[in-house]
Amino acid sequence: MPPEVIRSPAVAGSFYPASPASLDALVKRLLAGAAAREPGPRPKALIVPHAGYVYSGPIAANAYALLAPHASSIRRFVVLGPAHRVPVAGVAAPGATRMRAPTGDLAVDVDAIVAVPTIGTSAAAHAQEHSIEVQLPFLIALAPHASVVPLAFGHGGSHEVAGVMRALWGGDETVVIVSSDLSHYLPYDVGREEDVRTAARIVALDESPLSGEQACGAAGITGLLAVARERRLRPVLVDLRSSGDTAGPREGVVGYGAFAFYDAEPS
């Protein structure tokens, strides 16, 4: 058995509360406050934002709340986020056996990672990276029994991302999550117009790649859209706001979109 390697939190106390009790209460409050929707089928994949919870937490919670009625059936989360601090060629795992948040740990599905030869390893890329870390408290609140496959990707790796997704797609036990914000530091109205256009492309399963200006996780979204077209998934826009709608000024906003992808309904 390999030795235990824990990836410890890097942004607790800045992106979200460091106190386990405060974080648990906040995540539960965000999920409880998610827009009311009739219970429906479980999404196979999500796109969720990854800023500080005061900015993007409500938008992410609206997507995660869709999983809540089905949490007991989820056995694995495949979470792909862009590497903001350390360059990554293709897709890289952290080399950890557990991903830690203040509210608990999720076991890493190491066997699944080892089975995909195109997945590299970069502890450095994950060490200070927030794009995956900020998803962990939501995943722990929903399905603490599940494992996680945490993967960082580079800016130009949409084909590699799509290939890894295909290999890890699994069945009903697996949920695929792409972590990405949308436009960055535009005036409120300009940013809104840009994000509306990007959201329309995502919902239309557009074949042309997104750019880094449209989404910092463009490679992940583009890869997911490729797989979604192949599998005839049905995308739904769940929420679309910006930091100017939640807790930030409107001179330079960051856009946040939440999207759910559903298996096609039997004909």
C-alpha cells in the first residue's frame, strides 16, 4: 500500500473560512439558499466557478444543489481545474492520496489515475492552486463517502482534457466537474454581455474552442463540450452572475457561470 500523502488546504481563511464549524455552516447555508428547483435527474457533469465564496459561492451552490437529492449514489468526483500558478503540460494529478479541507478529507482514487497513462503528476501545480480546493468543501458536504480525482490542466490542453474525461467518465457513480470562472476584470455591463455570449456557446455545445479571455478554465470547458457532443448530453444554464452582483465593485468584475449537463432522455 502506498504511503499516505495529504494535499493540505492552501486558501482556507482567504477564499473560504478556515474554521471547520464556520465553513460547514456556510456551505450548508449556501446549499440551502440555492434556487428552488423541482427534483429532477442527476447531472452527469457540472461547470462551477472557483472564486472566494463571498463572490462565487452562491453560483456554485446552485449547481451543487442539483446533486443533493442524488448524493447517496455518487461514489466519485472527477474535478478538473486550471493551473493558475504553475504551468502544466496536459493534465496533472497532485500525487496525493487524500485531499484535505477544514471540514474533512476526500480519498483520492489513485487506481483510476494510475490507469490513465496521459495523466502526469505535479505536486507543485496543486500545492497553492485554488480552483480545485474551493470545490472540496461542497463535495464533502454532499458526499463525504465519495472519492475524488483532482486534476489540474494547462491553458492549451483541451484535447488532453477530453481524453482524460473519456477515460474517467464511468457510469452513474461518477460526476465530472470542470472548475472555471468566466470573463475577468471587465466593466460590469461589458462583462455581462461577454458572459452571456459565452454561456450561449456552452449551452449550444459550440465546437469552436473558448479562449482564456472568455474563461480561465477554457481548456476544461472546451474538452467537456467535446465529450458532451459525443455523448449527446443536454446542457442547462443554472446561474450566470458576476462579482458585481454578489460582493464586489462593478468597475472590474469577474464572471461566474454554473452549468449542468444531463444524459439524453430515452426516446
